[in-house]
Amino acid sequence: MKINFERRIKMKQMPSILLINPRSAFLDSDRVFPPLGILYLKSFLEKEGIYVKLEDDFDFKNINKYKEFHYIGISCTTPQSREAEIIFREIKKNFSLKKVIIGGAHASFYTEECIKAGYDHIVLGDGEKSLLDILNGCNEKILKNPIDSSKMNSLPLPFRDAGFLSNYHYKLDSLKTTTAITSRGCPFNCAFCEHAKTKPRYYNSERIKQELSEISALGYEAVMFFDDLFAVNQRRVEELCDIIKDFKIKFRCFGHVKCMTPKMAETLAEAGCVETGVGMESGSQEILNIVKLPTSTVKESYEYIKICHQFGIRVKAFFMIGLPGETCETIKETEEFIATSGIDDFDLVVYYPYKGTRIRDHIKEYDISLINDADTIGYYKGRKGGTEISIRTSFLSGEEIKNESDRIFKKYKK
């Protein structure tokens, strides 16, 4: 089949595309979670008669191996954007007429930067229809084609090949684990998030059942559900957990402090949930009042942990310091929460104001200023817990914020 594909490409009987996920050298390892985005695109495009090859380790020393592809697609986040541009320039240097497409979160929120970089096509949001249009001859520079729940559920399952997935290694409770999503979008409106207030779209029960069956057949014993918010609605959680229970897997998912109840925690635990990740953001009510919508409370964060622990579910909490209005006192409140709340694990990063967030787009309305913006690439967590500094508040310099972040991380991280 592979030889047949390659022959048809050379004879120009079949459109072809190389889908690239750039390396992330700023991480301790970029071989933890597989790039689900391009896995969805590969299965969709192949169903439409397109030849697709995935590349997660671009070969700069043997670039001629990519010459037969009609199109090159790069999917990247903002921290990967510099690596993406290096790949783009290398492709154009060797194959000047080859069309290069940029997509992913970076393209959606840093569109002007992508235009200036010179990409031939820029895909915003969902990539399935836009990529197909381009491969069918569409010449538009910028494409945006959101898909609704009905269309989403008609798409093929993401490409999961044992060989490709073997490059990625993540374990949950020492079990072989891979990733899945049961929805797209987030209904909440946090000021620091690019995906705030994006309409949730849900995969249906039958599709989720098929996907978990495929995952189990590949030998995975656990799943990391990567939905922005998995544990939000009790009815939806019950629907998902009824399916998950049949596969006897363990899983991890994300929740929200305003939504966790004893009934929800019990439902999750009975289905195999061993850990939830949750964005608590700050231990200071003053900061939460500024950045969270709907506004969560420190009391709700404590209660979330208590409820999860009651049913044997671990809690990993995510915090940021350097949010608008941050002071020495609000940092102390966050440190106190980390020290006393009973969380099982945490990550603490310095806030980075991405474009597309309410804070960045209305920055003059907040007590925060940009510094060193041109020198940063936008990662939250780098090697050995390292973080970038691109902000200050009227009370704290960027260096002071970083020093406090490093101090708290080293003192409390297990």
C-alpha cells in the first residue's frame, strides 16, 4: 500500500501532505504526549483520498526526503513557533515553490506574525475542512472553518499507530498510558486563557466507546483525557463514566473548582479516575477576583481537594504568579495554600500574557506590563521547572516574580 501511495504521488494522481509537529527543545522531554491534533488530521485527510505522512522529528540533514510532497503542514503552539519558522525557511530554501501551511494555536492567535513570516496558508481553529480545501486548490491565504458537533462526530477516529505512538511515554500509576479527548472547547471565560468562552462541542457515546476500544486493543491500560474540562457537568460525567467502566482502565482528567461535588467525585472514582488536574491559579482571593470568570474562591479550592480525597482521587493543582495585581502579600497567600491545602502535586509558573487573552488584548486595563517580550517564546514550564519572564506588576519586578516562583517551587515540589 505504501509503495502504491508513493507511485501515485510521483505520477501526481494523488495529492499529498507532510504534517509536521515541531520539536520542543525547551521541555525536559517532548516525547510524553502524542500530538493529537495532527493525528486527527491524518485520519480525516486519508479518508478523503489524501496521502499523509507524519513527521515529529524534522530531518534537517536529509531534507530531500520530503521533496515528493505537494504540501507541507506545520501545526504548532506559540512556544514551538520559532522552530516552525526554521523549518519553514529550510523548506522554502530547498523547495521554493512548495506550499507551506501553518495551523494550530499559534496560527489562531498570532495570525499577523504568521503573515509576516510568509506562510502560504494560515489555518485558524479546526483544521479538517480548511486543509482539505487547500489540497483541493483553494488559494485563500487565511482559512477558518469551524465544525459543529454533528460534523465532529462524523470524523474518523484519530490515527493511532503502535509504531508512531511508541515514541511517546507517559505512565499513570505505572500503567502504560495514552491520551484522548471527549470534547472541544471551554465554556468558562478566564482572563488569562486564549480558549476562553469557546463553545463546547462533545463527542457522542458511541464514538468514545469506539476510541477506548481501539486504545485498549493497543495495550494501553490508562488514559489521560485532555479535554479542557472533563469533569464539569454531572450528567455528562455519568455518561462518560458509564462507558469508561466497561474498559476497566484508570484515568486522569481535568476539573473545575466550582463544579466538583461528592456525587461527581464518587462517579469518577467508581469509573477508575485516580487523579484530576485543576487550574486553581492563585491562593489569593484578590487575584482570583481579577482573572477568573465565573469567579472562583479560595474556599472552593480547599473544598475541591477535600471532596476528591474523600473518594481516593489525587489532585494536581496548577498555579501562576505574576498575574495582574500580584504583590508580595498575594504570593504569600498562594504559598500558604500550597503548603496547607493537602494537594498531592502542583505546578507553579510565571504568567505569560498570550495574544488572544482578555488580559493581553486589554492590557492597559490591568496592573501588568510587558517586559522582554521579544526575547521570550511563550513557554510556561521548561527544563527542570524553568520559566520565562515577560511581565511585571506595579508592585513587583519580573526578576522578583521569578525569584519567588523558583523559591516556592524548590521548597514544596515533591
